[in-house]
Amino acid sequence: MTTPRGLGLGAAGIASLYTEVTDEQAYEAVSAAWQRGIRYYDTAPHYGLGLSERRLGAALREHPRGEYILSTKVGRRLEPRDGGGDDLANGFAVPATHRRVWDFTGDGIRRTLDASLERLGVDRVDIVYLHDPDDHAEQAFREGYPALEKLRSEGVVGAIGAGMNQAEMLTRFVRETDVDVVLCAGRYTLLDQSALKELLPAAVERGVSVVIGGAFNSGLLADPKPGATYNYAAASPELLDRALRMKTVAERHGITLRAAALAFCAAHPAVTSVLVGARSAAEVQDCADQFATPVPDAFWQELREAGLLTTEEP
């Protein structure tokens, strides 16, 4: 199996997440990632109703397929729809040309993956994740996971796992199945260490790779200010205050809060890769710069002394 390493690019942003991103901007973002040595790219049919997969596939086409790791997700099947309108209710500034259908059946997973391969323009992906099976646990474990296991045994995919915004069910996948990797978004950050309780220790014990997404908790840790979002909703005054205090400590040590947030995620022994979402070449460059910035031990020590970090990690 090929394991994602270092910084990865999450491709939701290039699919016009919240506001429009042009084809050219998307291409430039992926090109900047490649130039900065990023070799892991993650997408999903959910992102922009397939637009993320189409744009990512087009941008990666000029690079040898064996030189990068590509992951996509299954669980939301896309069905054509009429009626016009946009997809902003689901977070994407794209025409509502399709509707999402939850489907963790074996047949649904194969059909979803086949459609993804076509949009991406590749004959295989390295990793397939069950995407957000929160409300579909029984079907995901009974039908979805065995379908992925079969695809892996047939060599259609290299590795299998699950991607979620919670740690509890991911822990169950790690303990009860033979997944290779899990993608945990927003649950191992400077503001939320819930994955530390069971998921990360279980992953170390079982030899399962962990990819961390949502290192900035959807915005608050990237730029803490009034109106900033935390887990896709307005941050509470308490969380904003905590993030601002962390930012002050970071600046005192000559680094940014973004650098600290990324370093925190990457430091745990279970974590092999940290995904960042970017919608432009400039954002990619900034994330790569921050990821490469050394964070002094004294910074972590001051966070602990101030009660802003209650764990011994990193």
C-alpha cells in the first residue's frame, strides 16, 4: 500500500466551495501544490457535484500517474436532475445539475467509484474512503466495507478506509475492520483533541495510518477574528478568545498560528499526512510555507502553562 506522507491537498476548495473558483484558478492551485512537492491529493464526488474530481484529474493529467497518491470517496452517488438552481445549500457555488443519493450498498459503491474514475480520467485510485457514514453505520459496515475489501483484493484500489468529521466511528473502523487508513477531519486540532482519546492510540496499536483534515477547524485557526467559522458555523466568543490568545503566543515566538496548527496535527506518531484545503495558488504556497516552519518547543510549553493546551502532544 502507498501511504500518504507529509502535506496533502484537499480538493473541495477548487470545486467552488462557498464562492466561485474558475477552471484556471483551480488548475493553478493544483500546479502550485505539485511545484511545492505535494504528492497526495484527496477529492470526492460530493465536492461540487463532481467538479472537484474533473478539475483535479485535468490538472494532474500532465504528471506521471505513479508519482502521486490519489484518493476519492464513496457513499454519495450522483444522479442527474433537472430544475436549475445552485448547490449553495450544500456549500458549493455550482449549478445543481445532480442530486446526491446516500448509497453504501456494494452495487452503489462500485457505480460511484466507476463514475469517479471517469471524471478523474484515471484507471485506478490509490485510496477509497467511505464518506461520512455517520447516519448509515449499519449499511456501511455490513455492505459498504466488504465492497471496498473486495475492490482492494481485486487490485482496483490500493487501500481502503473511512473519512469522517468524528472520531468515535472511525475508532470502530480501526478496531473492527481491516482498513488501511482513516481520514479524520477537525477532531485532532489545537482546539479539539477528541481523536486523542481512542482513535489515535487504536491506530498506532493496529498499524492504521491516519490522515488529518480540518487542521484549521474550518477557519478559526487560520485567521481568528470576529465572524470566523469553527466547524462550519460561527465561532463562539469563548473559542474565538482562546484562538486569539494562541495567536498572540505564536507571534511572540516568531511563528504564525497556522504553522502551529499544522505542526500540531503532524506531530502525532499515528498521523502520516495532513490535508489542507486551498482554492488558489497563493493559499497553497502559504500552507506549504507554514507546514515547513519549525515550531519551537518553548511555544508548546507556554501554551500548556497558559492552560491553552492540556495534552502532552506534540
